Amino acid sequence: MRKQKKQVVLENLAVLDYAAEGKSLARVDGKVVFIEGAVPGDVVDVQLSKNKADWAEGHTVKIHSLSPDRVTPFCQHFGVCGGCQWQMLPYEKQLFYKQKQVNDNLSRIAKIPLPEMSPIIGAAQTREYRNKIEYTFATSRFIPAEAFRKMKAEGVFPQDQPGAGGFHVRGFFDKVVEIDTCHLQAEPTNLIRKAVAKFAVDNHLPFYNVRSHQGWLRNMFIRNSTTGELMVNVILGYEDEENRTRLLNQLLQQFPEITTLLYTINTKKNDSLTDLEPQVYSGKGYITEKLEDFSFVISPKSFFQTNTKQAEKLYQVTRDFAELDGSQVVYDLYCGTGSIGIFVSRLARKVIGVEVIEDAITDAKKNAALNGITHGSFFAGDVIDICDDAFFAEHGRPDVVITDPPRAGMHEKLVKKLLDIAAPTVVYVSCNPATQARDLAMLDEKYKVEKIQPVDMFPHTLHIENVVQLKLKTPL
């Protein structure tokens, strides 16, 4: 029989600071303790999940005194849903800790000379700022311990519930929090989700079971735009034409705001839509978004920055850092659907976009045509393979490189490629300052960091974007 590990609880810890990934930090006899569910200024008891020689981590089990910085979260699902980790902090404090996170990452990981960082650009709108949201429908509804005890006392059991529509619970792959009102996206987002769930319940149609991989109602994506267009994509576990048609017709009747309605049949065990083709049921199959006076077509599988208003600010910083005067060749790496390259295009002589996902390049070409960009070219493939001497001879060597990699940062081979290309200016847009710092340390061989500008794209969460301008060092 395996011996159970003794649960260690550290009592009356004074929480001192924020650490990475939204965890707070305390110290006990020189040991650093990373804590979930606390904010600096709290005094808490912490149950440890990991306990190493010089560090430990755990979660808050009791709060003895609350930080004076705390505010009352505005969402009833805060602390259970896990989507907004920082609602208990006033927004100005969130910005303070996000700026500190960028500074700590760049200084501790990169360990290179850095200029003074510009003050973080916060969001004017801190609720209903998302233009895309994904809901999950599942048989297994997450019930917090206190609510579960109450249900048990009343003789109601989770298996009696028809299913749940909302978000995956952090740490539980099969459980979903039943959401009443999510404040991340403007209505009719919650009303649509509830209508879809009600249709399934009223018609005894099964919610999806992620363990057995059976069930009809599975996921739903809702995208809105500043142009007033609204896209809904309902994902079903199998085809049931009669009920699918009834559901989609009901949505169109109930929500005339929907300009494009799609459905996707996903019989796979994973939720990825990459290899699936959404079917257009009503509308043109895409919506159009605007950044400044640029228009962008967003299809159901397109990547587009999730906060339109802050994306505009992020791209304005990127354009400013590129310092374009109309004479430069700009390379936009990880260009996606071409949004950054198109946004800076009027000040460039030529824009070259490179992206590994072919569908994104198809969208980038459409977006370039939509905006009358005739001096932009977009290529599908790996930068390391594409950017050779023959490519430069045909399209010109870059004067400015803009790179906007995923959270994992740039591949080491790409960093070496950038050092080889040696463009006079590099603008590095990052959604993960830790991996950005790692890459900056490698780029330090030839580049000097000249400007740093954090931008908050996701209020009430721990995520932060950061833009860095690098200039080629002058040879000694």
C-alpha cells in the first residue's frame, strides 16, 4: 500500500509580492513560497503542493487578514471560473504589477543593458473587451465544495443535472463551470449561450462527455466586431440534421444580430478546429473588423488579436518603433493574417509577410487586397527555410524586421537567422515577457534594446504584451 504524503500547511504567511503566472510570493526562513489565491498584503495559511529545499508552492486555504489593496470582484464566478485571476485588485494595481512583471523578466532573465521602460498602456475599457470567446458544453458541471454539500443535503446530485454551458475549470479537463453572466464579451453572448443550452435540455439532446467522447452539444465560438457584425459557430459532436436545423433556425429568429451563423461537426476526441471545415448556414461566412481605417476579414479559424481597441494601440506602438519613412523594406515574421504588416504598410516601401500556417497567408492576401495594398507580399512557410539569399535577391533585404511569435517565443534557429540577416531595426512584439527576455539575451550579440513599451491587452488577467525596439550595434 502506498503511503500518503503528509499535507503541509504553512500558517500566517505575509504575502509580499507577485511572482510569475499570477502567483503571489511569501518567504519562510529564506525559502520562497509561491501562492495561488492571495494578493500582496494578505496574511494567509497555505497548503503546499510542492515542497523543495529552497522553494515551495501551494494554495490559500485560509485568509487571516485581507490586503488593503483588495476590491470586491464584480463577477459572481470569480475564484471558480479561473478566467479572470485579478478581479480582486483595482485596475491601477493590476497595471502596476504587470509593469513590474515585464521589468523583472527582462532584467532577471535577459541580463543585458536595458533602457528605462515606458509606463504601461492600460485599457480604457476593462469589461466586455473580448471580440472572441469560446464556450464549452459538457455533461460534468463543476460544483464548489460548499454548494455540493448543500445540494447533497437537499437530495440533489450532480448526475441529475442535464449538463453545463460555460468554461473549463482550471485544473479539471472534464469539468465546466456553469456561467450565468460572463463580463468579457458584450451581449448577446450570454443570451446566445443560454439559448443553445436550453434548446438541448428542452429537446433531451445530450451534452458532450469528454471522458466517453459521446454527446451532441460540444462547443461554441462567438466573435463580434466594432463594425457591428456578429459570428456564431456551433460545434456539434455528430450530425443530426433535423435538430441542428431547428437549433440554427431558432438562433437566427431569436438573435437577428447574428450576421454569420456556422456549424462544425467534430467527431474527433480533441476540440481543435484546425483540420475541420466550419459550414456556413447563414450569412457570408466571415465578419469584418477595423483597426484605424484598415479593414480585416475574419473567418471562423482566423487568428486576430482578441481585444480590438488595445490591438490598435499595440500596433501603433509597433509602427512607431519601426520608425518608417517610406523607404524601408519591412519583414513581418509570424505575420498571421497580415494585420501588423498591413497596419504599417503606408509608411513602408515594401512589406513581406511570412507565416507557417497556409490558411492565415490566404487571409493575409485577402486583407492586403481589401486595403489596396499592392506593395505587400505574403508567403507560407518557415522563415528559416524561406529567407535565403535568393529570396533576399528577389524581394530585398529587410531594413526593419517585426516579429510577433507565440508564447513559446522564437525558435533558437530563427534568432540565429535574425543575427545573420542583421536588419538595422528589429521590433519584437511578445505576449510572454519571459520568453522574450530569453530571446533578447541571444540577440544581444548584435543588437541593443532601445525602447520598451508594455501594453495591457487583457484586464483582470495575468497576461501582458510587451513591445521592444532593438537597433543593430555600431561595430567598434
